[in-house]
Amino acid sequence: MVKTIFNLPLKQRQSIAIIGAGAMGVSTACILAKLGIAKVSVFEAESKAFNKNGASINNTGILHHFVYGGHHDTLEHLFQQSILFRKLMPEYVFGDGQVNYLVPDDIENTAINQVGVTFKDVAASLVNIYQKHLQNYQNENILGHPKDLIKILDKNAIKSLLGNFDPTKQNIAGGVQVKQFVLNLAEYVCHMVNLFNSLVRDKFVDIHYNQKVHNIAINNQDFELNINHNDQLYFDTVVNAGYANGLSIPIPELRNEQYIEGNLVRLKVYGLYKIPASLKKKFPEIDKSFSSTILIRGQYGGIIKVGYNYLAIFSGREYNQAELDFPIAETPQNIPGEWLHNLEKITGRTEAEMLNAIKQDISRWIPWVKGLENIKLKKAVQVYPGRKFANDLDAAKRDDNPVRYLYQHKNGGKYIHIPGFKLTSIPYNALQVILEILSTYIYQGILTQEQVNQHITIDQNQQIILSSEMNAALGKNLSQLTIAEREKILDEWEVY
């Protein structure tokens, strides 16, 4: 049973609706449950949390920072966020904790480079960021000593990553190995499903599956949600955390005109592959010491360790399959369902052809990937409010405000429309949303700023500081499900 922090009387608790039971929606619901400040209802259009059509489960699980090195602020921001993720859920990252970055000898390395900036410059910048972090937070040496954070790879080290192929013949200019977390996505999904279900069983959260929100209206008292075109339900506060279809719901009213933007909707795909015994025998390192590898170029690609025997591969040329734009303040648009369910019609290629094309593209630099066994193509519709990129360098910038669109109801409640962002950012941004909600309780005199600050606050470095109780809000040290129960989730949720 969860021990709540504030445990407010029922008459002082807001009724809060969360749209979407993916990583962001579930994380926000779990933190609210820990605080004990609201009656929380989660609405999910599919039949389960972390469903296969959502963005959360179709993620490679890398907790990003280095790849966005072309933007120092983004590099620092994502570094802080990945540290927080590791603190809150230490059990669900792979033990090697390192990613190899190889830099093809191309001029278009915009995901990491600016003019006159090399990958070695970014490496030095990240070390400085970590040193600065440890000066302010001495107990957060999660990644060890700063001098060990990044290692410049020599020719032999690069050759071993390529399966003993000559780097010069593969057109590789250099590489670095970065201590960086890669989420074990299977264990993470099992953990979050287990945590969420336990809160539902203990009645800390209400979950409504197969309940699609079609419209959000405002009346004099509260927000009105239209469910499945039939039912109307009423809430003090609404958090729209639907990273995919949920963000097609129009905003009730904009705070001011500068927030009028369009949605950029993208269908992204990557391949899931199994390491066959024949490849392990030929290339033993892949089974014993392989770490995820990212290729940095204009549109980067990578080989990500997503399970103990599985690799996810994405390729810049194959990653983005379709996109459209639509306004967020007008009539809602139907995000194309056929993108997920009839990919061959959209792209003109079968899934098998796309799986082979991804391998073929990456094999130009890392030849051994041709020996991987095709499993399936993973697809996710992702929505980026106001994120119409001017160029590749702008596309690499990651500084999203999770409370980007906000309507303040006269009753004190809020409508919060959350933009899409990296899995890395989920805990950090969920806590920022929670602070926005808590501000209502402070304004109404139910809680004081001092009470809130004892458990959650943001300091002058934009670092989120949590009490020991809040450190457990996302299930830290939660008892794991049995192996059989976890395997059932992996099968039913189609994680692999």
C-alpha cells in the first residue's frame, strides 16, 4: 500500500483527468497518487496501458544526451534528465551503461556538429557539464569520475565494433565511448505496468480503457470531456498526455496568441532484430561486451541494445516515413490510422522490405548487421506541437517546455497540453507538470509553498530536488513481478 505525502481531505482534492496511459500519463498519475492530492482518472483509447500503438512502447530506450551536442543547453538539459531517470529507476538500465558513437567521414554531421565543432569538442563539453554537476551535487556521481565519462576510441577499438572490418574502408572518421544509460525497455515496461496496476487495485487511480476523448469543452464550473462521442465527464484539471492521437484534440482556448502553432505529425519506424547463434559464434563480442552504437551523421542511425538478445536498428534514410501538419486550435484532425495498420499502402514497400533496407543502410558502416535475424518493424506516430523544423540542426534541439500550452480556468483548475519529447525527459517533465498542478493548491491556500518545497522543488540550476519519499514516486525498489508474469507482459504487450 502506498503511503501518501499530503493525504488531503476528499473535499480539498481536485478531480484530475489524464488523457493517455503511456509513459508520460502513467508517470504523472503515479506521482499524483504518491502526493495524495487528487482523484485521478486516466483515459486510454486502447485496451491497455503502454499499448502497441502508442509511442512509449515503440521506443529504443536510449536516454539521450551526447547525440544532441550541437546545442550546449540541450546537452546539459538532457544530461540532467538522464541522471534523474537513473536515480528514480535504477534497476531498469543495462549494466554496461555505455554507448559507442561512430562518426562517418561525412560533412553533414548536423545532429552533433555546428560549424567548427567536432565530436571531440562535444566530448569535452559533456565532461565539463558533468564536472559542474558534481560541484553542485556531490552525491550524484552516478557515472563515476568525470575523466572516465568519455573515452576517445582508437582504430583497434573501432575495428572491434565493426566486426574486425577496417575503419578506413568503412569511411569512419573517429569515435567515442560515452558512459550513458540505455533503458532495458522490457523491464521498464513491466515495471511501469506493475506499478500502475498496483495503484489501480488500491484505488489510488481510476483507469478507463477503450475510452477515447474526442473533445474538451469549458463550462463555468470545470472542463467537460466528451468520451466516445457519447458520455460527458467533468474535471477540475485536465492533463493531455496523449503523445500520439491524444494531441489531435484541439486546445480549448489559448492563453495568448503567441502559442498558436501547428502540429507536426510523423510516422517513425525502426527494425527489431534477433542475434542468431551463428553471428554470436562469428562475432563473440556481440554477445559478451557489445554496447549500443550510434552513427552520427546528418540524419543519425543506430544499433541499440533493447533486450538481452535483441537489437533495435534505425537508419536516418528510413526512419521518417510520413508526416503532416495541422493546427492545434481548430477542428481536430484524424491522425492517419493507416500509417500504423496499412504501411505497405503508404510506403509502397512491405515490412520485410523495409527491415532489409534498414539493415542494408547501416551495413555500409557496420557490416555485421547483415547477419541479424529480422523480427518485426516497430512503428510509432509521434506529434510535435509547434515543431516544424527549419533544418537538421534545429531538429536536433531539445528544450521542450512540458507545460507549453496552458488554460487557467477561473475555478483554479488547469488544462495542460503536453508536447512530445524523448523518453529521457519523462520523469523530469512529469514532475514539472506536477509542480504546475500544485501551484493551484498553493494559490487556494490548501498547501503552502514551504510544504511543497519540502518534497519537490526546482533549484537555480533547473535541477529537480526531491525528498526521500518522492524519490519512490515512480516505484523505486518496487518488488518485481515473477519471471513468468514479466514474460506474459512481454508477449501480450508485443514488446518484442
